[in-house]
Amino acid sequence: MQRCYDFYVAARQVAPGETLTVVEIGSEEFNGAYRHIFADERFTYIGCDRAPGPGVDIVLDDPYKLPLPDRSADIVVSGQMLEH
């Protein structure tokens, strides 16, 4: 994820006062986490998972529907759930 951030996100300019919303699908901190990669003030980080736990901000009732408004995420990451 760090390489992805470095390549696609690090140099992105954000207007003063603007933040980018990062949504992580499968965010429970079990074998590592990505929140620290997006820790600066340019980002608002929302972690979503099927069960409560460290790193989870939203517990999903339905894993196929995110309880977020349309067009509310600027970046979506999912690095720890697809291997399952």
C-alpha cells in the first residue's frame, strides 16, 4: 500500500482546507493496517469491516452496500480482504 500511495497519492495537491476522504474496505487491524499511510491532515480516513475491532469506524450490515453517500470517497483501498 505504501508503494501505491507513493505512486498515486503522495504528490497530489490539495487546496487549503480541503481534505480527501479515504475509505478502506476490510479495515480491521489484524495483520497490519494502512491508516498510518494516510495520517496527515490532507485525509479523513474511514475504515469499514463486517465486525467491530481496531481500525473499524463503520461496521457493515451488508458487505455489498456501504452506508456512505454517493461520491463521498476520493480514495478507496482494500488490501487485506481479497485474499480471503
